[in-house]
Amino acid sequence: MAFAPNFDRAMKRILEKKAPEYIWKTGWSAGGERWKVDLTGHPNRERRPLVLIEVELKRDDPAGNVIKIWRWARLTKSPQGVLFIQAFSKHYWQTKVRQRVRAVFVGERMMEDRKLNIDYKWERMKFRPKMVRGQRTKEGAGRMMHAAQLLANRIARMVP
């Protein structure tokens, strides 16, 4: 099995228990769009925001995830609030610092857009995926599951 979907499913299991006021889905895509969001929380009641979670494990362009959400929000003109959480693995704190800084910068500018009701938050994960070029990484020694659980617990405390 591929690495990222395992991480997303592990987070989903925890969030279903810790934040049951949301319906959690992995690999959600907005209508008519080809991109996917790692994990979404759809509120059971109207007064809660839509929760979008992007987990950056080792992608080259995390700012692209922020831009796709910003573009989607501008085009849909959704009155519903959105809580967008972007989590960065240790990879973005040790080797890809510039990519993380750019993504956070774009996320902060997105929040300043007055036409949108988006709250952007970023999280630091205590997890570094293996970096083997040309090879799909699989979980090992339970570190990935533990990191997914820790992140899901922190996100559960963030959602209203």
C-alpha cells in the first residue's frame, strides 16, 4: 500500500472518534475539480466550518495545495466557513525549509482575502518519512501510525 493514503486513513480513524460532529472523508474532491484534499471534515450542522487537511510528507510544492484551495474558494464563493490545516513533516523543517515558508506565506495571504471566510493553520509533525528516490515508502515500526494519531489528536482540538 502507498504511504500517504495509510497516513490519511489512520488520521481519519482517530478523528471519527475525537470529532464525531464531522463526517470525515479521505481523498475528497470538490465538484468539477480534478485535485483531491487528503482529508476533509464535513459538518453535521450548518454553523460549523468545512475542515480541509493537507498533510505534506515529502511533496515538492506544498504552496500548490494552498493555491488550489484559494482558487476553489474564490470560484465557488461559498458562504460556509473553511478551516484549512496544513501539516508539515520534519522533512520541511530540515531540508525543504523554503517550500514550507512559501506555503505558509501564501496561506497567510489567503486569509487576508476579504471575499473568503478561510481560517488557515499550519502544524509541525514530529515525523520524517523515508526519502528513497524512485521507491514508494511504506510504514515501518509504527512511527507513521503514531505520527498520524498525534496529528489527528491535535486537529481534533482545533475543530470547533
